[in-house]
Amino acid sequence: MNWTWFHKLGSPKWFYEISGRWLPWFAVAAVLLLGVGLVWGLAFAPPDYQQGNSFRIIYIHVPVAFLAQSCYVLLAVAGAIGLVWRMKLADIALQCAAPIGAWMTFVALVTGAIWGKPTWGTWWVWDARLTSMLILLFLYFGIIALGQAIANRDSAAKACAVLAIVGVVNIPIIKYSVEWWNSLHQPATFTLTEKPAMPMEMWLPMLVMVLGIYCFFAAVLLLRMRLEVLRREARSNWAKSEIKALLGAP
Amino acid sequence: MSFSSFAEFVAMGNHGLYVWSAYGIGLAVLVINVAGPLLARRRYLREEARRLRREESK
């Protein structure tokens, strides 16, 4: 396997150039996929035979909950890379992804509560799936707070990386919570590895929404990372000339 | 199309309030996540422009 791309990631300038080329594609894909998925899921997918139309919340709830967990795994991977290879970009990725992950966890919790009311008759129960998702939100808050509280960038990066890696134990707990404990929460309805538990015309719009939300995440993450790279590299020559070019200065 | 009229689509079989508030909150958060970094970028570039002007006038 060719690893040059990995070593190039050590260069903020290279990342800045390549991400500038990718960002528009992710943005366009996100808008198209989310647009198609929304209309498909809300208007064309058949209603659930038990839950009726309230089940349509699934098309926002599940993709967002998926992303909330993948994003945390990304933090842990970035943290490990940062600790092992001292890659500056890893800390930038970690710091920039954490707020997005926190927002996604928040939406997963809120849409879940809104879905729970007509389905279970309650907004919230302290069961394993819901509680472990709440813990995920607090883990995100912890990482964000830690990153901002420590003034020294290297120490902050190390502390956040360790917290991200330790906290990743929560991810399998979230995933298997519906199997390990009795839960009000229904088991996984969306899976790529097994035959889906829902009919094709319900499952396809979900696939589109999941792909859309990942493209959205990629676009927003690159947007945030590019700004952070520019900030941290502001003293280097390439960043200076890039800032001048963006300002339209001669 | 699984609805026969627009009114039925809005009503979502008496679950309209739940479905639309979930999607409303979801979309609002997506918009916040796009607008935040864009505004931060604009603010940063404006600060840099001010700093460059100060340095030039020195």
C-alpha cells in the first residue's frame, strides 16, 4: 500500500490545497443527497404499519445518530495519530470535529425524544441506549472544554487525545445497548452488513440520507479545518500569501 | 407518493407536530453548523485585513 498521502498529511499546506479542491464536491453532494433523501423519506416512503407517519422521524434521527458515533471514533483515531506521530493536523481535526459531533448528538437526542413521545408515550427514559447517548454528549462537551481551557496548544492536544481515546469505550456500549439490556429503544433498523429489517422503499431513502449527512460532515469539517490551519500557520509564507489572496490585496 | 393531498402531508396522520418539529430542529442545527464556520472565517479575514493595514501604515 502506498502511504505517501499519509505523510503528506503532515504538511498543513498540502492539506489546505487538496481540501480546497474537495470541499465543493462534498458540499454539492450533501445538498443533493439530503434534498433527495428528505423528499423521498417524508413524502414517498410508505408509512409504518405500527407507527404510521411518526416513523418518518427515522430519516433524520438515524443518520444523525450514526454520524454522532462515527464522529467520536474519528476523534479517537485523530487523537491516537496525534499522540503517536505528533501530527499537527490530527489535533486540528480533533478540535474541529468535536463541536460538529456534539451538535449531531444533540439532534439525535432531541429527535429521539420527539419520536418517543407518540411512540412510547414519554419523552425520556433512563434506559441504556438513551443514557449512553447522553454520556456521548457529555464526552463531546468534555473534549471541547478541555481544548479551550488549556492555553498551551501541545498540552491541550495531548489531553484531548487521551480523553477521546478513553471515551471511545462508550461507542460499543451505545451500539450493543439495545441487545445487552432490555430497552424501549428498537434494535438497529439500518444496517449495511445484513439484510435490512425494513422494506427496500423505506431503506433506500435512509441510505441516501446517511450518505448525505456524511458528505455534509465532510464539507463542514473541511471548512472548519481550513480556517484553523490558516490561523495556526498565519506566520508562514504560504498562509500569508493565501490570506492576502483571500483579502484581494495586491 | 404516500399522501393523497398536501393537507394530509402536513398533518402526517396526526403526528404532524412531532415530525415537523423534529425536522425543523434538525435543519436548524445543520444551518447553524454551516453558518458558524462561514461567519468565523469572515471575521478572521476582517481581523487580518485590519492587522495588515496597521502594519503598512507604520
